[in-house]
Amino acid sequence: MTSIHTPSRARKLVCALFVIPFIILAAGCAQNAPNTSVQADKAAERVPVILVSIDGFRPDYLDRGVTPNLNALAAGGARAEAMLPSFPSITFPNHYTLVTGLRPDHHGLVGNTMEDARIPGVRFKLSDHNAVADRRWWDGAEPVWVTAEKQGVRTATMFWPGTEAAIHGVRPTKWLPFDGKLPPAARVDTLLGWLDSPATHFGFATLYFDDVDHAGHEYGPDAAKTTEAAAHVDAAIGRLLAGLKARNITANIVIVSDHGMAAISKQRVVRLDQVAPASSFKMLTYGAYGGIDAVPGQDAVLAAALLKPHEHMQCWRKGDIPARFQYGSNARVPAFLCLAEVGWVVVPDEKAAERTDGGTHGYDNAAPEMRALFIASGPAFRHVALKPFDNVDVYPLVMSLIGVPPLANDGDIAPLLPALK
């Protein structure tokens, strides 16, 4: 299990092992918080970092012959054999992990759907704008853009889970509410327009594309439509590269995904109402895994039904989830977790079972189908094939690239040092 780094340890590791060209690391070596005005004065000397997420993009999609821009970046920079997502291998928990370096259990975004006794009467759903914009769900951690803004490094986030909330009372300098209908090319053009601003030098920016994930869910990872979506996003990456070149902007570009995708079908379903009495449970989330609470007075009945061997799934009380998942201590995690075998899904009832088809994710984060993408290119990076590493390690890398000391985190920059010049 990876230990949590203290800020001072992370600073010492960054400063002792390498110095990235063009990036001011003096602030990272200081034991005291850097002077904000000094950071602003040095802004023009920084190479901006653009963190790009392609939701649901499996590393093997690069082998389909439709991603020339991504493959070119990988050929000239660093590419990981695999990046391992955190558990659960779903969207919001892993996006927040990438920008905080904390496991979901530690940053508090433990699912795409959550409840919290301290926020009564509210259920967090990624489709609920009011919940997504409520900082109470996010304030358990501090993402890159918040720390950067506090240190005088301006940020521009063209979509990323969390950027719609004023986390710790701070917002990016430039941001927009998420609009799933905005095409990839328009997202790129919006970011490039922000970078055109003569008054602001942005040290950190994000881009987010969800086309591949949507296609993977609807059609499955092996479908032609999913390959087409990968090609579509790759064209947007090419548009970004061309736009940066036209503006004479040199950037360090880090491209990631949050998780992979596995094929599912209606023939591979575990119905919970056939395992336990329907009156005994409330299923908060379901699919590759189920997050389940007992109806008041039914805990013993539900436990007796779930905590015995089952075909195609395994269930635990939250306190007994295997340690390797690093999941289950947060108050927002439901009382029981049932994890399906890859390719199977656990659902509450027949109605939910009928909607099962295409692809999904959320399985064991060590499963090959859940592996995530990592490519990095720019003046800070050399061409290298990296061994598999955990996605918590992206955060200390990004913080070192933007020259801001990392906060306490679960990551370790060491696996990524071979990628740095």
C-alpha cells in the first residue's frame, strides 16, 4: 500500500532528484509558502501544463490505427504500458484522484452517486448540476487548480470534475460549467482562446473529452462506434497541437484517462433481489459493483444473504473490503460492497437488468480491462516506455511541472522520474 506523503517529504523528493528545464522549482524547495507576487513575476518563465482527460480510453485503443496524433505524442514522449486507476474505477473518483493525488477514500469522492449524513436530504449525482457545484462534496481535498491559484499560478479548466465548485472558496481563473453537447473541437478552441489572452499567462490548464466513454457504454469497447469516437477525439488532439504551434506556445501535455471499459450483456447479470429480500436493502449504486445499505432493522438479514459465496460476485461489509482496494473507511461508502466479476454486473431488479448492454467500468482496478491511458510530451519529457504505475502518481508530477509544492498525497513521483529530462 502506498503511504501518504507529507508536503515536506514530497518537496524534498522533487527538489533532490531532478530539476525540470524552464520550470521554476525554487518555490518547491522552500519550507515556507512561496511569495505570491514572486510567483506571478515568474509566470512568463513557466512552460504551461495542459492536463487532458479522454474519459474511458483504454491504452489498447492506440493500436486500432485511428489515433495518429496520440501515437505521435507517445512516439516522441513518454507512454505508460498501463496506468492503474484507483478503486472504484469510475469517472468522478478517478478524476479527483488525478488532481489531488489522493485515493477516493481520502478525498471523499467515493462514487458517481453518494450520500452523506452531514449533507442531509441530498444525493450527489454527476448529472445533478446543483450537487456537482456544491463545494461540500469536494472540500475534503484540494485539487491542482486551487493550490496553484493560491500560489499565483493562473489556471484555465475546460471541463474537469470539480471545476464547477468553489473548492475551498477558490475557482480557476477561467472555467465553464460542463456542457456535454459541446463538441471536442469547440472545447479545444475555447481553451486556445483563453490562452490567447495577453493579460494572463496560464501555468495550468485542463481539457476533458467524454466521447469515447459514451460510445464504450452504449456499444461496448470492441465496437466500431467506439473506435470512431477514439478517432474523433484524436482529431481534437491534433487541433490542439496545431493551435499551440500556430501561437508559438510550447507546453508540457499530459494525456490520461480515468479508467478502461469492459463488455457486458443481459446474459451476465446478478440480480440482488434474487440474492436478498427486496425489502432488506437500498442500492445506492450498481453496475460493475454495488454500493448497498440495509433498510433499518434489516442489517442481519441483508448480511446473511450477501456475505456468503456467490457466483460472479463477492460481497463485503465496508470495513472488510480487501486492503489492496484502499477503499471503505470513508463515511460516504455504503455499508456493503458487492463487486462483480469482470463482464458481469450486479443490479437491484429485473427492470435494471433489462438496461444492461454495451460496456461498463468500475471493476477491480487491477483488471486489464480497467487500465488507463498515460502519455506525456513536451520539453520536460524524454521518450520512454514506463512500467505500470498508479494514477495517484500523476498529481506530484503535475505539481512539480507547474512549480508549486504538492500537498500531502498518496502518490509517489518516483515511477515517473524516468520520463523526465
